[in-house]
Amino acid sequence: MKKNIVTLTILLFIISTCVFTYAQKTEKEKPTTQTTTPAQPATPAQPATPAQPAKRAQQQIMNTKGVVTSIDKEKNTITIKQEDGTELTLKATTEKTQGMMNELNEGDKVKVLYKKSGEDLIIFKVIKPEAKGKEKPKKE
């Protein structure tokens, strides 16, 4: 009987120690909140704006497949007719994307990676699928 009481006491001690340790660990992980007293005016370090998550959404890279219907080299834009029939006008803003745009011809089938920046759709990358009849050079 004494052995059972001693064993139960030891188990209770171990369990209470584990619970106490876990409580301290979770207490450290909680974000600290600052409370201001009326004597201390609150100074905004950085205002929390709901626009920050929206910026991430704007930076998301999207893709589409379609056929090039027009190329405007003066405005650095291309228009692509997507597979569903809608048209997108995309803008090349960097030298790299302008070079990709210069390699295109009307009627080319392309896959375009782009992102939205304000009202504009900015080209990230233009991919022309390989012609299916071409053979790849063999390595010797």
C-alpha cells in the first residue's frame, strides 16, 4: 500500500512539473501587448494597415496561355487572346521582358507569367512552347 501511495505521489509531482513547464513555455510565446497609461501618450510606431496583405496579393504571379493577337513596340505591350476567348493586354517593363516580347510574332502560341501592379498587368516571363516536330540535338 505504501508503494502505491509513493508511486502516485511521484506521478503527481511529475505531471504538475510538466504542466507548469508547459504553461511557462506558452506564456513566453504569447505576443506582448503594450498598455498605455493616461499620463503617457501613445506614439504610433508603425500603423497597422490592412493594405499590407493586399500588396502581397498584388505580387502574386499568375499565368495564362493563349495566342498573341497584337504587339505594340512603342508602348511595350502585347495582347493575348486566352483560350476562353478573352483578351489580356500585358506590359513589358524591363529590358529582359522587352527582349522576350521582341522575339514574338502575331499568331504565336505562348504561356505568359504576369503580375498585377495597380491597373497594369506586368509581364514576368513569356514562354513559347517548343515546336513539336523539332528534334533536339544529340550529345556525342
